[in-house]
Amino acid sequence: MPLQKINPTNTALLVIDAQHDFIDEGAPCEARRAREAVPVIGSLVRWARRHGLPIVFSQEMHRADRSDFGIELEFEPQHCVEGTRGAEMVEGLEIARDDHRIFTKRRYDCFMGTDLDLLLRCRRVENLVCCGVCTNICVISTVCTARNLDYRVLLPTDAVAGSSVELHDAAILCMSDVFAYVTDSATLTRLWL
């Protein structure tokens, strides 16, 4: 990591889709090892708050009439429907009034159709710490777009979880090439003491 370019004034934390329909046991799109990642994500949220980083929580959200799923239902079961428990954030993550929320995420990529890029640019963010679920779907989609928009992505592998262990590992490998600085939460939380 180019440590000289990473500081609290130009870094933000993005928590991707830490919702019941991805994390609960037996959930429609349960990510493997997601429940183990939640406390790690919580520690990153507390770390970011201590250092004054902007914190953004995204939530995949679909209309009850299924009109915005598109071809997604060809690959996954129905999930994260507005007004259901499955679309709500899981317990254990401290969301403060000043945190930013992305509720209009209808696709895997947190940037597509949302104001995330505008929000980050207005906050002068250059570095984006990405965590959440699913590593091989929404996380990788978001990380690739972030990199193509010239955000430096820091990816703590213990704070993400995939559809399967194999797909998680494959996604991490792909992102480690040119899309993200792959690291862990302990390394990140030691950046600024």
C-alpha cells in the first residue's frame, strides 16, 4: 500500500449490504462466514469513527412488485425486498446519525444508479476501505468500479464474505491483481495510532 497517500482526511469506509438476507443462517443469499465478519466490520466502523472517516452503509433494496430485479432472479432467489426484515441491516453494526446511507442500490455495484461517487468526491475521498458481502458479487462489482473511477481500494479480507469459500477466494485473487490493495483489518486499524 502507498501509505504516504492514505490518511484520515482522504479515506472513507464503505460497508456493503450487511443485511439479514445475506448474513442470517439460512437466508436466501447467505454468504459463508458472514456472521464471523460482522464483528470485524463493527471494529472497522469504530476505527473509522475514531479517526473521523466518512462511513457509508449501502443496502441492496428491491421493490415488492419485483419490477427492478431485472435478470437477477435468473441467478439468485428473491431477496432484500423493501419493508422486509431481510432488507434491514444486521444487528451489531453501530450506525450513527451522521453516517451516510445508500438505500437506492438496485444492482450489485454500489455506484450504479446511486449518488455514491458524488458523495465521495464531495468529501474529497481518494481511498475507499470496502467491506461487507458478497465478496464475489456486490463487493467485487463495487471494487472494480471504484478502481476504474480512480479510488484507491483497501480490502480487508477478514471483513468480507462470499457466496462460497471458493468464490470468495477467487474474487479476492482477482481483485488483488490490479483492483485493490488486499489486506486485513488488523493492518488497517494500525494505520493511524
